[in-house]
Amino acid sequence: MTVIEFPTSDKATGDELREQVREAARRAREAAAGLAQATRGAKDALLHDMADELVKRVPEVLAANERDVAAARESGMTEALIDRLSLSAGRVEAMADGLRTVAGLPDPVGEVLRGQVLPNGVQLRQVRVPLGVVGIVYEGRPNVTVDAAGLTLKSGNAVLLRGSSSAENSNTALVAVLREVVVKHGLPADSVQLLPCHDRASVQHLITARGLVDVVIPRGGAGLISAVVEQSTVPAIETGVGNCHVYVDSAADIDMALRVLLNSKARRPSVCNAAESFLVHADIAEEFLPRAISELREAGVTVHGDERVVAVGGSHVVPVTEDDWDTEYLSLDIAAKVVDSMPGAVEHIREHGSGHTEAIVTNDVRAAQQFTAQVDAAAVMVNASTAFTDGGEFGMGAEIGISTQKLHARGPMGLPELTSTKWIAYGDGHVRAGSAPAKPES
């Protein structure tokens, strides 16, 4: 096995660390120049080999991950965060499948978005081009390492990965595999780089490397995202926290609503597309709430309810606090409220939602249309779980993140969202008509 040495190190501090990060960015820029010219066939073959190699190296990846998980438990990390951190053979194979799926997607680079022949004969085209160097700042989710590498490479970008110290061993093992395959395919190893993770200053150096890094994408909790977005001098794409809601309308099918609610909350509570609140129309609350509270309890979910929910659930419901409405639990907890109308539900979501994913369960087509029109979110589900807001489920193979902003990209970000555009004009000696420059006075 070839061992790839990583040029960066956490041993450096202060100016040395800043220079390490900037030097990594310079090498990434050189690598990006070559990646931008790579053919689709070359990139697809690279991703397939990466997938195969990951599957072959499952034992060493899991051994590295076990060290991270053991350290996390010793430090008192919550079970929700440990779930995000933990890998299994199945999860590694899912990463590999994600790479294969991305390989099978159309290459966005070179796609012509618009084009025309101007009246003067100049041929004009707008085409997709790679962003260049993409920095990813993320917390303890090793799958992001592979997803980000696959998507950035396929879209012709180099990537700088700044994961958390809690996943250091896992990320190091994964990036070692990826870099070995990159080198085997004759591409620069620095197409994929792992930055130092023990000193938070490395994040600051990354997000202020303007001119070396083209865009930075934070993935993690609200604190991380806001810090990156507010302090970055590099253009940042905001990936938001997931304070998602399920609204059960008066015209909802009770059994359907229960399925959607339970899947939205309990399928995997530690992820950003998990529901953190549910709202029930007063006209259906008396019938729906007893079953919902019971089935949520059976799934291990604690319900934090308002007065009307407590009146139904009694001691099985924890009285809600005002802070609960704005909390991304990432655990088996959910806030619940009875609303008197759909506009009341929309207003609650408008006040407390994070713009990620909102769902309505209803058999009333008009109510569904009104909800989807009025709710301001990156994704709106009708009679479907919030868990579907995912790049893989949307046919992207994987995602670089879920954007909750409104410029450049919104919702799950796949290959097209990792490109910019370039205008190309083809002329034949054309010059623009206009006034000649004034002659200087003699």
C-alpha cells in the first residue's frame, strides 16, 4: 500500500499554521487547473476506482473510526452526535455507491446554458465551468469527506476538507484512500487535501484565503455555520440548520399522517432533515394526538407540547418552552402545537422555521397548493416525509450540503451547484462600433 504524506500538520501554530493552510490552497489551485480540463471518462473512471478501493479497505477505515467513536464516548459526546460520527461496513459501502452514482450522472462542465448569434454575427454562449477551489468546513460526519470529494472532483474542482477533530482518524483514513487513487490516475494528489483540525484557527485561515479559495461551504451546527458565513472573506454558501416541521391539516388521512410524522422524526433524528416540530389543526387534534403521542412514545420520542397537547397527553407530554420552538434537537425529542388554521401553521413556521424543509399532510389539493405557495423553505413536502430532502434521494448521487440561502443555490447541492458560468464569444475580427477617442490638442 502506497502511503501518501499530508503536507499539513497540527504541530504548527500562529503564522506557521496560516501559511500551511494558504500553501495547501495554492497547491489546490494548481490541481484545479488540471482538473478543469479532465474528460468525463477520466473523472468517472476515477470515481469508480475510488468506490472499489473504499470497499476493499473497509477494515482499516472502520478501525480508524472505532478510535474516534471510543474517544467521543469517553469525552461524553451525545448519542446523536456519535451516530453521525459512526461508520459501519454498510455506511462505507453506501459512500462507495454514492461515488458510483455520481460517476453515472451527466458532467455539468461544458454544458451550454444559453446561446445565440448576435445581429453582427458574433456567436455567444454561456457555459458551465468549475468553481475552482472549494473549501468544506464540517463537523463529525466522515461520510461528508467522501461525498464532498466525489462531487468536487466530478465537477472539476479541487477540495480542501476541514473536518472536526472528533473524526480525525476516520477522515485521515478516508482521504488517504482517495488520494492514492487520484495519484494512480495521474492526477495531482492535492486535488483532495485534509486540513489541520485541532486548532480552530485553521478554519479562520481557510475562510479568509480570498484569492486562493473560490468558495467555502460550512456543514454543521448553527454556531459553525453562522461563524463561517459572518467571518468569511471568501464567498460562502450557507447551509442551514434543520428546524423542520410537519403540519397535519384538518383534511389529513390519520394513518398517512402518522407514517409521515414518525418517519420524519424517528428514522434518523441526528440529521438536518429530521422533523423537530409538528403542528396539528384543531379540527383533527382530538383524533390525531392520542395516536401520535402513543406511537411517538413507542419509538422512544419525547413530545414537548403546548397546553392543548398536554391536555390530551397528560404526563406523557413535557410542557413546551418558548425555546423549544427554535431548537434543532437532533435527538428523539419533538415539539408539538395545536393550531386553529393552516394560516396559523404557516405563521408559526415563518416565525420559527429555518428555511430547510417543511411538510404538509392533507387530502385537500387547495390546502396543499396554498401551503406550498406560502411556506418559504428550500424544500416543501406534500404527503411525504421531510427525510426526502437529501441529494441522494433527489437523484444527485450525493450532496455537498443543503443550502438554505437564495443566491446561487438552494436546497440539496449536487454537481451543477458546484459550477459557475463563463461567457464565450466567437467573432471574425469583429470590433464594436462607437465614437473614436478624442485626439489630443496640438
